[in-house]
Amino acid sequence: MRRLGIAVAFLLLLVEPAGAFRLTDSRGRELVLPGPPQRIVSLVPSVTEIVYALGGEGRLLGVTDFCDWPPEAMNKPRVGGMLAPNLELLVALRADLVVATTEGNRQETFDQLQRLKIPVFTVNAQRMTEVMAVIAQLGELTGRQAAVGPLTDSLMRRIKAVERAVKPYPRPKVLYVLWPEPLIVPGREGLLTELIELAGGVSVTAGEPDAHPRFSLEAVAARAPEVIILARHGADRTPLSRAPWERLTTLPAVRAGRIHSVDGSYLHRYGPRVVDGLELLARMIHPKAFR
């Protein structure tokens, strides 16, 4: 048996090149490359933001049409949208790794990349601890491990500062509207639910299954939110219309004039700016705590 073990180990050495790069992704799948990736394409705006924050953009060869932060990212070659990236461009860029997510990229894209023999590293974050884990993973992928600690430490200090500021105050019931028609809200598996809690509120849809469930206006009214936050979307960050909500005069949030609008790019992505979004949420939910 000992000889068999030695033989297997010898064969593995023959198959796996010296200096092989190994890293486990968010799905628990191990990525094995001949060496650290040098030509990375990001199919995830959150990933693009993190790579720049770590100073690893030198290895970033391409990004999606939605990767608009930081502004310098818009100078990178564009490979199309998240749902249907241009695979010919990916091949032309000679990418040795694509970073994707199960939250925004289709299974068809994963299958096509596999057929093209382009390795894929999958990221996903539905909790702040997972955001920090993704930052660490991308630090490994870009050779910027030394930048991970200072970045995550800075973000955690700001999160703790928000928690301290809102702790003395009662927690109001908060409705966050991701999308108006159909009405989409954060559920218990969404990062936004945790962000609302960290900001000193209680999401009225926190108990709903999935990350982004659909909801009815009647169900929202029955939960009597005290604060309503409407996400803004698109390149111009167009606000959602307040009019349908302002007509619901029986809601505590409407009676108190507590309907707010927020740029969704801060809160719907899990790059470092998500902490900026947390601070914005906290100021909307607890304005007295930040005077």
C-alpha cells in the first residue's frame, strides 16, 4: 500500500506542473492553473471594483459594459453584458481566467467558457463576511495579498462605527424597494437584509425566502413600514417614482415623510463601496445619530 501511495503521488507530480496555482471559489470548487493568472476578465462589476481597490488592475484585461467604477475601469476593453458576454472578444483577449458569479451570469455562459477551455473562478457574497472572503480571494488572484488586510480592516472599522452610532436608537421597520414593477424586495438570503440590520433598521421583508423575492403592494402595506427606501438604477441613476408610495397615506413612512432614494450601485454590488452604501442607509434610518 505504501508503494501504491508513493506511485500516486509521483503521478500527480507529473500531471500538475511545478508552481501550480490553487484557489477554492465561492462554490467550493478548486481552481488549478499552471501559475498565477495574468490575464483576467471580470464579468462582475463588484469584482472590477474590488480589483481596483486592491491595486490589481494591471492583470485585468477586460470588463463588462456595466463595470463603471472606478471611472478608469471604463477604459478597459468591454466584453458585453453580464447575461451574454461576447465570447469572441474573450478569446481574442487571450484570457487565462474569467471571474463570474452565479448571481448575474447565466449557466449557458459557464458552459460555453468550459467548452472554450477558459478557466472560470466563481464569486458570490450574500453576507458581509463573504464580501471580505471575496476580497481575500481576489487579492490572491491578482497577486495583491498584501493589500487585502488594510482594505478589509478599514471597511470593518467603518462598519463598527455605524453599529456604534445607531445602537442607542429604536429599530424602525424598513422597506427597501429593489424594483417597482414587479415589486422586488430583499429577502433573508440577500446582502441588503444584513445591511439594513447593520444600519439600525429591521427589513419588513427579512423573513421572505430567497435573496430577491417578489412582493405585493398589499403585503407591504400590511407590514406598515416606517421608512421606505427606493433604489435608483442605470447609468443616470434614475430614481424610482415616489408617487405610487405617496398615495399610500396610511403607511407610517408616508405620514412621516420618510421616503428616501439611494443609488443602487452602492448597495447592490459587494465591492468596497457597499460600506459607503451602509453609511447612507444608516443616515436615512437614523438621521439623529449622524448630526
